[in-house]
Amino acid sequence: MASVASFTLAIAILFTCSVKGQYLLLSNELSGQVLFCAATAPNGQFAISFIHSVNKSPVTEYYHVDNGQIYLDSLRYYTFGAGMPSELEPGQFIHYEDDGAMIIEGFDRPMFHLVYNIGRVAGHTLHWQGQDIPLNTLDAPGQPVLFSVIIYPRLWMALYKAGFARSCQR
């Protein structure tokens, strides 16, 4: 009876150690310091909003994560100008909202990472699972924040979050 219990426990531990999860990781691109790390489901979504530095209007970029990559899905903005799209690429379409916003959809661009430099006045904000997280609360203005997706065993991440593991990086 004891050997069956031991075998069952060993199988449970092995299974727990091998089950992997996908995590959105934000780190300082220069120092590597982890700023934010959270589990995400396949096709988990997040957005980044900010005030455009040239035309001073709101911009929101919508993303999803899957298979270790970040995908740009759509872009919401109000004014054409430097750095903003003025032409559609193949597969993209635009629609307009009542408040004057233009939304371009159909990007579906995979990226292994992306970087935002925390603006001093842009108000870069991560919108994650119902939370609004200003990037300047994670690191100082001017610092580059690297967004990436990592795939780790769930047990290891639980140990990291409990303070028993040292790093949450690739």
C-alpha cells in the first residue's frame, strides 16, 4: 500500500514539474531586472496606451500572446502624423468610431519581443486583465521596458513568486 502511495506521489510531482505555462514578462532591457511577470492563457490579450509625442493624441495598441510570441492585433488612434499609419497594408482594414477614433485591424504580426521607452509625459500604460498599470510605476521614465513571453514549468513559477527561485527570465 505504501509503495502505491509513493508511486502516485512521484507521478503527481513529475506531472506538476512538467506542466508548462505561458507568462508575459516585462523587464528593463538594459539591466534585465524583472518589472512584471504574470501567467497568461493562450491568446491572452493586453494593450498599451499612451499619448503620442508629436500629435499629442491618445494611441492604444492591442496585442495577444501565443506560443511564446507577441502579436500586434490592432491600433486605435485619433490623428494622422509622424509614426502613425497613413496607408493600409494587405489584409488590414480600418473603421471609425463615433468619438472620432480610427481603428486599424488585421495586423497579426508575430514578434518575439517589443520595447517601450517609458515616456516622461506620454503616460505609457499596460492594460492587463482589467488592471491599468502605468509603466512609470514599474521603472523610471526614460528606461526601456522589454515585453516578452516566456514558457516555464508552473511549479517553478510558483516557487519564483513565493521567493524561492531567483529569476523569471528566459
